[in-house]
Amino acid sequence: MRRPFVGSEALASGALTRSALRWNYRRVFPDVYIPVDVQPTLYDLTVAAWLWSGRRGVIAGAAASALHGARWVAPTVPIEMIWQNGRPPPGLVVRNERIDGDETCVRGGMLVTTPERTAFDLARHLRRDQAVARLDALANATEVKAVDVLALAERHPAARGIRRAVAALSLMDGGAQSPRETWLRLLLVDEWLDPLRTQVEVGDGRTTVHLDLGYDEPRIGLEYEGSHHSEDRRTYVHDIGRTEFIERHGWVAIKVVKEHSPELIRFRVREAFARRGVTPRLRSGSRNRQRPRP
């Protein structure tokens, strides 16, 4: 009884008494319990939600993406499910939507939306930047392709959020290694039209490193560095040699940390383009600010 279970089933089978259920377990969702000393994981909550549905709901959204291997899904996200119930308890989001048989698969004994259907739902129901971060993580884990998701969308022309989905799917890139890399990429593509790639290889045939993002023609690369790059001494020392290697191969390496403002990042990239003698093509509606704010 370390995992979620249906309380009424445990009582009916004699596995627990009512007093044991009351004192040793706590309710996660109606009639679904876990031990009082267990901090539920995202997987536990997903199983609990499925049990609450009478084992009939289809796990969808961020929880489904985690079951497919996507990272960066916190246990605090609402568990989404395709099922028929108008009054789900807190912590659950239930949608009564059409779903075809080939849009589901089985993970851990539960019905779950396929990677393509999961991407379709994420792209429709989330705001653009959040959707793209989730899509990037899913594509990184499953190699799901936007073209396949858009083909699935053609089955559901009346589905809510189709236009939003198309916009998010056009930006999906499985090369992102973290949500902050996705954030940085969107910041740049919203400013300039110049092609920007993820996981750009820099090397000499014997040694190869990968830049998080890069503009090929002017050889400008960007890397988002989490706190471990400065807090871990070995990583810090390694990064010095890595940066020198990148620069020896003709690339400008721009390092970005969370304290950098969007204005400062755009300013630094704009300066790098200028040093290369290249004028980036502004996207319509971009801010094009000249003075950075740190």
C-alpha cells in the first residue's frame, strides 16, 4: 500500500480496516489514498487521477508528456485527462473531447495520449511560450515531429485552439536541453528573422562541442548557463577551455545567465552581428532597443 489505491476496494477486499484507512492513509482524490508518510510524485498523482476516473480516463497534457519521458514537469502541475466528468476535484483538469483509438497508447497500464496527440493538446491549451517549452521537452524525449502533429490536427478541424496550436508547433525544436534554452530561443526568433539552430556542432574532426544555439553564417553562438556552471569548480574550469576551443574555431560565444535581462541579451547579440559585419533582419514588430538594461 505504498502506491495510490482505491479506498473502497481495499475495504471490500479486507486488505484494510476503516480505522487503518483513516489513520494511516490520506485522501489524494475522492476514494483514492496514499500513505500519510509518502510525498507523492508526479507519477503517483497521475496514477491516482486515473484510479479516480474508474480507470477509464485517458491521461493527457503535461502528465502524459512526462510518461513519454519529457523532463521538467513538476509534480505540482494539474493532471489532465480526457474523460467525461463535469466536476473534477482540485488538481485535475478533465476535458470531454473527441479522441480516436490510434491517438492513445498504454503506459504503466494506463491509457495515455500518444506523443502526437499529447503535443496537439499542449499546443492548443497553453500559452505560446509555455506550450513551446513543453513541446521542446516532448520532442527531445520522443522525436515527435510537428508535421505528424499537424496531420493529426486535420482530423479535428473544429477543435479549440487550432490557430494557437499551429503557431506553437511551428516553433517546436527538440534540440532544446532546458526550458530556459527554449526561452532564450524564442527571445531571439521574436527579434530577428535570421535562421537560428539548436545544438550547433563546432569541431575539427577530432573534438566536437555543441552550442545551445547558433547563427551559422556569422558564426555567433549562445549558451544558457545554469548556476552549476559557476558553483561547480570542475565545470567552471572545463568551461574556460571549452570557450577557448569555440573561439579558436571562429565562433563568437555569448554566455547567458538568468540575471541577464532580455534587453541586454538582444544588445549583446546585436553587437556580435555588428562585429561580424552583418545586419540581422528584424522581425516585424520587434522592439530593436539599443540601450541594454542589465
